[in-house]
Amino acid sequence: MLRHTSQINGYAIHASDGAIGSVNDFLFDDETWLVRWLVVDTGNWLPGRKVLLPLSSLAHVNHIGRQFSVRLTKQQVKECPDVESDQPVSRQMETTIYDYYGWSPYWNPVSYLGMAAFGGGYLGRTAATLPSPELMRTEQEIEDAQPGKVEPTLRSANEVIGYHIYASDGEIGHVEDLLVDDDDWSIHYLVVDTKNWWPGRQVLISPMSVRKIEWADRLVSLGADRQMVKNSPPYDSSTTVDPLYEKNLHNHYGDLRSREGL
């Protein structure tokens, strides 16, 4: 199911022996648009400290109770490697954290979301509900195309919210939120508030429509013009995005990737 990242922020995190904090942010890969880490604020338990938890640590999700359970003890979390909150997370740091927990990293082609570490699937999912082979091939192709690349391209979901969105012929608004699939943790859409251009309207933009993100200037450029965005299916944030809506949205932007070479 698709959920707003802003709504998941604040979910309580419980280890096997007690509470450890709450979700503060998500780190996602800006090439695959897959969430890689939960950023956890440990609050009064470990004042002033934030920790990264891989998605493979999740044991149970209770959306009604706004709570995640993880396959860790409080002591394990307490002794995990420190992360500099004001520095980008390097691949070396990611490797250090995975080595500490003894889990298979997400970039290991044998494992997705650390599933190899648990030998039975993530959150009890069956093979029929795992990410598609096409998605997994996409990740491998990215790795193969950049053999000398050492650093990941991890970005903060909180940071992206507020970025200006530019169509090919002008600004259309700003990123209001992100919609993430809580099955495979892929970011499906950017929720865009168009109030400065088109009052009273929100639209969804697929990451596939994004041509470039200029992190220093805090803006996202699209491979679509303003009219195409304006004619897209209306979005109501109070309703669930269902398969029919997604089909209509994808049909609307249909041949955008081929036209723009995306």
C-alpha cells in the first residue's frame, strides 16, 4: 500500500526488549528511488543520537498503532556504529553497519532488502509478492554501468520535501510529500503542491518523469511540460491511490520516457 512518508515519520520503533525511539527520516537512493534506511531518533533513551536501521531489521509493522518492531535488542542498537548526522552516509559506513549486524547488504545481488539474512522473505512475504525481476535488474544494471563507483547516492526524504518542481516550460510548485510502497519500499510518486501556479490542486509525479535533481539549488526538473501536468488525473490526498488511478496516471504520461529519452 502507498503511504506518505510524512505520515510514517513519528512511528515508534520497538526492539525485542523495549522502545528505542521513533522514525525521524528515510534515506533513499536517488537512482533507483528505493528507501534504504530508516533514520531513528532515539529520544530520551540515547539523547542527541540518531541511528540507521536497515529495512531488513523490520519484523512487524502496525500502521494502526503507528509502530515498527525490529529484530534487534536495545543493546544491539546502543552499540551500533555512530553516524554523523550532518555528513552524507558513505558506502563504507553502510558496510560497517551491515557488518556489525552480520546481515547481507542490499547491494548484494543475492539479497534484496537483506532477505538472504533471514532465508525466508521480508515481513513474511511470498515469492509472488517480492519486487519484480525488472526492478532487480534495474538495480544491477546501475551497479554494472558504474564499476568504479564507491559512494552511494543516498538522499534524505525530509530534505527533498520543499524542493521546487520545474516542468520543461516553467515552475509548477514544490514537493509536498513522497508516496512510498510499504511492501518493497520504493518511492512511487512525488506529491506536488501547485498552489503558486494552479491554486487548490495537488498532482502526483512519478520519479520516472524526473530528468534531473539539482541538490544545491533545491529543485527538481521534469521531462513534461506544464500542460501535461495540468491535464494529469486529479489527486486527493485523503483517498487511497488504487490500481485504477495508477493505470490512468501511467497512461497519461505513457510515452514520456520514449519522447524524452528517459
